[in-house]
Amino acid sequence: MVPPEEFWNLVGFILAGENRRKVMFCLEKGYATPKQISTSCNLRIGHVSNILISLKDKELVYCRNPDAKRGRIYSLTELGEEIMSSIKKAGSNRSPQSSKD
């Protein structure tokens, strides 16, 4: 468990970036490759890769097969799941894609 201040800094980090939110909501549904995330979130693969690196650095996502050169599979960490649960409880449960009605 991370200290409360760090937890809320991470929530703010996710909420401050629409593309980070998109990727987190996508991974909340289950594991995915960067290509699947790119297609699902309508983001360029390069953007997805950069976002995954930043989320991995903050221990919000992890790669299930880090030795693979292609077809890496990403999932939320336990901390990432807790962050998403908190975001949904706060009323930000609509994914960024559905908020543009």
C-alpha cells in the first residue's frame, strides 16, 4: 500500500491526461497488447508505448511477458486496479471515449 498522498498524486496523474485515462480504462477490461490498446483507444502506437512506459514506471501497469520482442501483454497492477476503483467511485467512471456524446 502506498502512502495516501502518493496514492492521490497517482489519481491526479491519471485524471490529468486524457490518453492515460483511455489506456487505464482499456486495461481495466483485461490484458491487452499495445496494438489492441491503440486500436481500442484510437491512439497512435507510439503514444500508447510512451504512456505504457510512464504507467509502468509508476507501477500502475506491468508486462506479463517482458522478454517478448513483439506481442507484449500489459495488465493493471494491484495498485492500478485500486486507482481505477477510486476514480470510478468518485464519479469519473465514464471512459473518455464515451464522454464525448
